[in-house]
Amino acid sequence: ASKISFDKEKFELFVRKHSEWIHDYALFCALRDHFDTDNWTLWDSMISKKEEHAVANWNEKLKSEILRYIKEQWELHESYILLHKRASEKGIVLIGDIPYY
């Protein structure tokens, strides 16, 4: 088993390439953990309405957790690339996404 080593350039490229969703996803995950529920209607009303100042406040408050979730997505992405490459080398074709649990 190979561990994915952090590559700042690849990470930054991944974040830019997925900028339409990655930060919102990571913020949602961090908020889910903070409020101990994924039911966003039970969160602080200002963040559940995505009010600009509330989003900025929570981004600052949860910045390390947000970064952790973004890095986790990058690691999963890199792992999938490696898996796809190794499978291809063995003549195995992977079709679609593979869920990670």
C-alpha cells in the first residue's frame, strides 16, 4: 500500500480545478461536524441562509477543518488516479467512480 505524499503544486491545481464545489463541500462538512448534524436547517440561522458575513465568520472559525476536508478530497482523488493506473497496468478497466467508505 502506498501513502500519497503531499505535493503542494498538485494540491493547488486540484483546488483550482474543483473551485466550483470544493470549498462549499468542505465548509458543509466542517459545519456538519461542528453542529453534530448534517441537517443544515438546525444550524445557526445566519449560516443556514448563507448570509455573507456568517459564511466569512464560519470560514475563519473552521479554517483548519475546512483545509482538512479539502486535503482529504485531494488525497482521495490522487488515490483514485493511482488505483486507476495500477488497475490499467493489470488489464483491469474501472468504469465510473468508486465509493470510498
